[in-house]
Amino acid sequence: IKVYDELIAKYGEREETTIAEKVASAMCNKGVSFGELNKSEEEIKVYDELIAKYGEWEETVIAEKVASAILYKKAVSYKGEKDLSKFNDDLTKTVSQYEKTNPVLVTAIISLLKSMQYDEES
């Protein structure tokens, strides 16, 4: 986590796409690392920061990281929930929110959901 923090602190304000891709990856990986440590609040906070910082970017690699952050955040938020309709409603609302402003992100979310579904069927 410390390495991610250092990378984010050093390059987080840079706007070149290749650097932003690395920062977005670091932020996503930092969130996953907090999840592995069972630190859900910190995990969600990192995902929120990633979504806020890069949610409007339309570059595919960055959109994929934002999509991951959105889905990971929702998975953590609804962990243990027996009624998945709330999760589905929330996800549908989120996708609708980005439909007009960032279709690349919507495509990334749908693609990630399909790959997750495929993994579950395997």
C-alpha cells in the first residue's frame, strides 16, 4: 500500500494518459489490497477517490479501472446481502448515470460484468 501511496502522491496530478493509467491502476490495486486486509472502509474510500478522479475519462484503460472500482465498491457495499435486487438496482442506476456522459465507461462495466459471469460459469 505504501508503494501505491508513493506513486499516487508523485504522479497523481499528472494528466498524460499513460501516467494517468498507472495512477488509476495503483489506486485500484490499493483498494484491492485494503480489501484483502479486510479494511472495507479504506477500500471503499480509495474506490470513491478513483471514481471521482477518473470517472469522466474516456480512455479505455482508465475506464476499465473505473469500472473495476465501481463493481468492487458495490460488491463490498452489498457483501452479505441476500436480496441481490438492491445491488442490481444500484448498478443499473450507476450505469444510467454514465450512459450519456461516458459511454466508454458503460462499455467497460458491461464487459467486466460479462467476464465475471463467464468466470462463474467456468
